Amino acid sequence: MAEFGNPEIVEESLDILIIGGGMAACGAAYEIVPWLEAAKRKGLEIEVRLLDKAALERSGAAAQGLSAINAYIGPERDPADYARMVANDLMGITREDLTYDLGRHVDESVHLFEEWGLPIWKVDEKGERHDGSSGMAPLKDGGRPVRTGDWQIMINGESYKSIVAESARKALGVERIREHIFIARLVKDRNDSNRIAGAVGFSIREHKLYVYRAKAILLVAGGCVNIFRPRSVGEGLGRTWYPVWNAGSTYAMAAEAGAELTMMESRFVPTRIKDGYGPVGAWFLLFKARTTNAYGDHYLETNREMLNEYPPYGQSRVPPACLRNHLMLKELREGRGPIWLDTVGALAGMRESLSPREVRHLEAEVWEDFLDMSIGQCGVWAGENIEPAKKNSELMPTEPYLLGSHSGCCGIWVSGPEDLGAPEEEEYGDVPEHLPSGWHWGYRGMSTVRGLFTAGDGVGASGHKFSSGSHAEGRLAAKAMVSYVMDNAEWSPELDTSVEDLVKELYRPVETYLSFRDYSTAIDVNPNYITPRMLQLRLQKIMDEYVAGVSTYYTTNEHMLDLAEQKLEMLKEDAGKMCARDLHELLRAWENYHRILAAEAHMKHIQFRQESRYPGFYYRADRNFIDEENWHCFVNSVYDKTNNSWRCFKRAHVDLVDKSKPFK
């Protein structure tokens, strides 16, 4: 253990650092190579590293696999249709310059996936559906995908992430990739307090600490899971819908660096198959399943008048995900649960409209859908003697998650594309002077901190990117970072904190354990430290009970939020006493630091926004309405690490896409 307390220090100076290994990171790794070559032709050698705390082949939200790509525009629609859909599902508050721009580029990523070997389902000239092994024309050559909704296409995706990661690895080169390195914090520049200069982290396999100096950093470490107490307990405590290794590092490290965050009140509470967290999208969209309460009522129809309280979103052809939850929660609150997914009726209905071959194929897909991306659900079905063709499955809303790539839009405020964007909006509220007045102030995907870029879950106010959109956004950021580095070729970063102090900070949980481990006989019971597991349980309890978790049916109010604020402040103090008995616990300790800061940002934004913008995802009982006149705006914030304070403020929302025209 003495050696554990004295890690080897590895220092590197480079130009671009990619932090993360998910779809956005892979998109950046693939796209950046031709731009590096272009820079080289102009006489500039640009050094790049990709750092992943896991392994690239199975890292990120698509790690286990997927059975659908949820963002594909296709030739029959245009990016404006996509931007309208995103705005509607996220209750009217989105950056339409970002969503429109993504709509212009996302299909190219999907075409690349197919070129790399991803099997995509197709429709033949007779209208029959075939899986990706059929050898039909690729999408870019006119192949027609099997659509399960307006934007979703079916794939054979058990190896989806592996295929994308392999292409990223081949393009970037193994010599530029470092796996099993966890970045714990970003470091600013000594001479410019609003400029990124590097990052510091540690290996989770060896006793090594890494200090990187970099001109540009792409922070793409995913969303945030396990800040709320999950519904699953005991042996199932780690079973969640979004990947458990998403620790809010993207949001926390950006906040500590002083980057402006946006819409951190926006959360996602997916409805999933109970206990197994199995996805339901294919059931609704492909198999056309319906949901009922315990008495067989189709509550989405019987409760439909509730949607009239939320114009214009409730009157849209596809009501927002939060409002669909809203209708379900009425049934549960009033004692008409459980909620059932009618798999029996859906599969029976398929037999009436499809050919025998298609029926056999889709019945097999019922199981493959979960083996692709939620193996635990198959285990629950087997353990509870459920055969979907003979027995329905129970549905339940999960605990909340923070993300920017699905039906949520929290994240970092970034510069948009040059040819799209709002005019200089009239700002209101107490806005820090250094913040931009427009939506474009530099390089695509760059935060308000110079040199700090993000993509995927990191980009706020523009959800519904999913896997393909995250990959495309990573590609956009890669090009922008190379441009930034070329424009700042003569600048050399200088860290504002000494290497000695960085080492001391990162290994503090180790030193705490080594100093006090002999104080008690029980290694996990000690008055001088707290284990990461115990601290995380405390965080989950606070968020669950006071910040609208499952135990309160997603309900909070001003007084509950005030109490949460006090408890989180004390928890942050206690977090300084976390211990780490090995490298695994050191990882968990720093993940907890990140989770606490992400949770605090979420709480602060809900506290600041004086309305319930996302009924069904959360309710402020004291402000249980949508206030379009005063709160049709972005809620943004800046965290000041020096005095441990948050500053929340409004930013004006501007419509760029005509909402009177529905998407096709």
C-alpha cells in the first residue's frame, strides 16, 4: 500500500485531448484524421490523444448494443422537420441552430456505419421487411430502411459499438489511444483564467497519474446516472436504464472549469419494463403495442384531455415524452396500477397483417431486441416465467437521468454553426459579463471556456441526437478543434496549478485511507472517513426524497429544494473525507465528486425555474404549471469553484424554424 500512495507521474504535452470513448469520441477520432493531414500540409504537426476510462470497443451508452438507430433523416424529410420534432418533444426550449445543423450531418454518420459493416434492415420492392443480412442496396445508394417511427430505423446492432470503435481506432491509430485512464479534473491556463490548458487523471490499472497539457479538449464523458436512488434495490441496485458508468463527469468538470451550463433542470424519466429496465421503443413503434392500466383501459386515450392543459405541445401529433409519462402517473397515483404493456395483443395483431416469414422474423426480434441492448430484461422474463406472446409485461417510470442526447437536453452552452443562429438577443436577468450575447461566438461545439469543446450528451439544449447524432456531433467538433489549434499555433498552455498540488488533490482519498486505516477494526466503519459507496447512497437518498425522485412520484417544492441545498452542501464537505482502498475505489470516489456537482446543478436549475416545464418528468407542486410568458427561455448557470457558488440566469429563446408548419 505504500507504493499505492506514491504513484508514478507521467506528463505529456500535446495539442488536442479527447476525453471519453463513446459514440461522440469515436466520431471525433474518425473525422479528425483528414484535418490533421491538412494541417500537416500547411506545416503544422498536431498531436492528439484519446483517453477512455474503459475500453473503446464497449464504452459509452451504446456499449451493450442497440436494435435501432433513432436519428436518421433520410431523403423524404429535411433538417427543419427534425428541428421541429426536437423542439416539440422538449417542450419548446431548444437551440434550433444546433438541432438543424445536426440534421444536416447525421445521415452521413449512418451511411458510414453501414459502410463499416453495420447490418441495417431494409424494405424490398414488395414492401416486405428484411434484416440487415439480406444484402440489399445500402442507404446511400437508395436502399429503403425499415422505419419504426418518423426518425428510427432498425439494425442488427449487437456489435454496433464495436463496429464504430474499430473504425475510430483504425483511423486515429492505436498509438494515439490510451485506455483505462480516468480524467478527474480539467486545468485552466495560468495566464488566461477563461482558457483551458490541460487535464489530470489516473490509471485504473496501474499506479500512475497523468498530467496533460493541451490546447484544445473535447469533453465527451457521457451523461449522469445514479444520482437518484434507483427503483431496483439489493442485488439489483446497479441495474439502471442508462449506463451506470456515466458519472456526470462531462457536466461537473465543465462546471468546475467555469463553462456555462444550460437546461440542467431537464431530466429524462423513461418508461421501461419494470425491474429489467428493458426498452419499449421497438414494442411501441415496430410491434405497435399499446399500454393499459390494471382494468384494461387505454389510459393514453382516456386521459387525453389532460394534454389540453399544455398547448401547443399536448396537441402535437406525437405528444412529448414527459406528457405521456404525465398521463401514466395519473393512473398510478389514483390506484389504477399496475401498468401493462400489451405484448400479447401486439404479437397477435402482427400475424394478421404480415407474411408468415415476417412474423417469424419479428417474433425472434422480440428477444433479440433485448439481447442486443438489455440482457438483464431477458433474465427477468426467464426468472418470472414470462413469454411475451403469452403474458404481458409491467411498465414503470424509472429514476431520473441527466443527459443531452436522448429525451433530455441538459448540458453545456456551446457555440453553434456560423451560418445559422439567433441575432444578438436581448438579454435579461443577471448575466455575467464574460458570457456571449449570441449563439455563435467561435468554433462549433466550443463552450464559453476557450479551447473546451463538447459533443453528444455534453451539448445542451439540443436533445434527440442518440447514437448517430452523437457520432456526427463528435465529427463536427473534431474539425472545429483542428481549426482552433491552427489559429492558436503559437500559444503554449501553462497550467494554473502545480503538478505537485494536482497529485495531492487526486490522491487525497488514498492518503485519507492510509492515514486512518488502523483507527478501527472494521475497515468500512471509521469516524475519519467515508467509503465511496456510503457517500453515493447518501447522495441518492437526498436527491430521491427532496429533488423529485421516485419516492415522491417526481414531486418537489421550494421548501424541499431548500432542504436539498443544505444537505448537498454538507455532503460536499463530507466528500472531502472519502477514502480509497484501491484504484477501483479511487475511481468511485472521483465519480462521486462529479455526481455531486452534477446533482447540485440539477437542483439549482429546478430551484431557479419557477414552473414545471416537464410534467411527467418532474413537478414543482408550488409551481405546477407551464408559464410561457415568463419562462419560455433557457435557464443557464455558471459555477464559481473558488467560492463554491452557483449563478443561475435566463437566456432568451429564439425560434429559428417555423413551428406553424408540422414536420412531414
